[in-house]
Amino acid sequence: MSIDSACARIESADHTAVLAKIADRARRTLVADFTQEWLLGALQTREQIASTSTPEGVAFPHAICDEFQPANSRVIVATLAHPVQWGTHRVAIVVALFGSKAQPWRHVRTLARVARVCSQADVRQCLMECATDDDLLSLFMKECNSHE
């Protein structure tokens, strides 16, 4: 799975709006074969099973679908200008994963890696300080690569 896109300082009122912005970003930059509505629905389907938020203020929404080819597996990291309620936690960082059911091991490995990165308070603070998409992407990739 590749970390391909970042959205720094998203302005959104709630977690549904955050997911919609991430789905739009995924459609525009990563997986153009799918509509924003379809990608949003895939993320929401997983969130309806159980919230992916953590007490540390990070959410890990993910869409693992038959329709994704392994080559289309992607990660988008986002920071929020203001934390939003996500399940039982307030969230300021969102790491969205889009993966293929054909390679579930890859998804689990990626989820474990990004969770390790986001479990560190100093890393979360540095991610929140990134003012641009490029800075956020660069920092997140650096941190993830150091946890392979």
C-alpha cells in the first residue's frame, strides 16, 4: 500500500464531512475509476460496523473492497483544523486506507504501521503542525518508512 496523498488542516463540521472530503480527494488523486459517492459509501460502511477512532485523537477509516485492485491500494493522511467527534472520541488526524480484499495481509500490515506511527504523541504533534499538504505527506511518509 502506498501513502499517496495528504490534506493539511481540513475544515469540516463533523466526521461525515471529513469522510466526504477524503473520498473526493481519493477520487481526484488516487482512484479515478470510482465516484466520490461510491468511495464515501465504502468508508461509511466500515464506520457503521464500528468507529475507527482512538483515544489519542486519530481515526483510521478504511474501505477494503473486491472492486479495488491490489495496485489501487492507497493511503490518505489528513489533519483537521478543528477536532471533530468521531464515535466516542474527538479526532484531529485521519488516516484513510483503501485496499483490496485480494491482499488482506497488505492492508493489515499497513494499518499496523500507520497505527504505530500515530501512537506517538510527538509524531502526532508534528503532523498537526504541518501547514501544507506537501509537508504533511513528506513527514508522514518519513515516519512510516522508519517503521517498516
